[in-house]
Amino acid sequence: MRFTLALVSALLALPSLFAQSAPKLDSSSVTWIQRGSTQHITLKGDALSGISKVLVTGSGMSAIPVAPTAPAVSLEGGAGGLTSAPINSAQSITLQCVVSPEAALGSRELRVASPNGVSNPLVFQLSDLVELADPKTNTNRSNAFFIPLPAALSGVISANTESDFFRFKAHAGKTLIFDLQANRSGSPLDANLILRSADGKELQRSEDAHGLDPFLEFTPAADGAFLLEL
């Protein structure tokens, strides 16, 4: 009897000893998604293996996990040789995201679920704009990245002294709006946004228009090329 009771107690304790963590989301490869598009997005976090469902608030946006089509191969020194790991792992997962052309614009919360629980949400913005990635080679005026307007641009400022430069063309009398969203999305970035002429002359500057986020409104008097410094 004592042996049986001890065995039952041990079995009852097993789930707590080997309990798995619920999935956790830290970041996404994109934050803006164009309405009417289908694209792959990569989420990073913890405990992301075994994801069985993706939950999205609102209507018009859905996502499913993408099954790996080939292993990711890495090289190891010594006698380790080649090793392979699936594209989706405990630290990352790729989703196929589909947004209806009729989806309402605005924010959506996305969570992933596994047998161990449901993750925290990541917030995505549905927009009519194409999202471009900051190339990270545009740290001076001569290498300014050209932006075909209108567009959404995503990137990272990684140092206090870093400046990223973008160039664009504008038409006389047509008002342009530059709205940087960082602090409002939880980023610690305290950015400055400077509008310059093509030769570098400062025309306008914004710092803390929406919390710590800058905002510029610009109506050129003549057609021309301009620079935006972040």
C-alpha cells in the first residue's frame, strides 16, 4: 500500500516537474501590413514550437503557421560537421498573413497558441501603404534612401548619434505628412525629424509632437527633391 501511494504521488507530481512554458512573443519582422496583401511575417520570442493556432482580433485579417519547406543548415567547427534545424523553432515562427481588400484600416492584436497556452499580443497596423525596410546604409546625405511616396518605412536606430537619411520628390502645393511612430508603440526612441532641401539646408524640424514622437507637415512651393533626416 505504501508503495502504491508513493507511486501515485510521484505520477501526480510529474506534470508540475515537466510543465512547459506558454508561448511568448517579442517582435515581428513587420509592424505594418498592407490591406489586400498576402505575405510571410516572422515572429521572434520563446516557446514558439508546437504552435497550433493564430488568434487575430477584428475581421479581415488571418494568419496560419508556415510549415518549413527545408531545414536551415549551419556549419560547426571540429568534428561537429553539419547540423540542421527547422525554420520554425522555439525562438521564431513564420506565419502566412492574409488581409482582405475590404478589411478596416487600423490596429490588430495577434497572439499564437500552443497546447501550453496563449501568448501575449503583438500589435499590427493595417494600412493602404506599402511597408519599406530601412536599408541601414543611408547614414549620410550622399547615401540617402529614396522613398516613393506614399509609403510606410520601418527600421531601427541603434545608437544615440545615428542619423538615417531619406530622399523623396514632392510637387508644388501638395501637402505631405511625415508621422513617426516609435514611442507610441512602446519603443524607447526619442527621435528628431528634420526636413532638408536637396543640398542639406534645414527647412523644418520636429521633436516631441506626439509624446516623444515627431510629426511634420510640409507643402512645397515648387516641385523638387528633398531630404528627410531621422
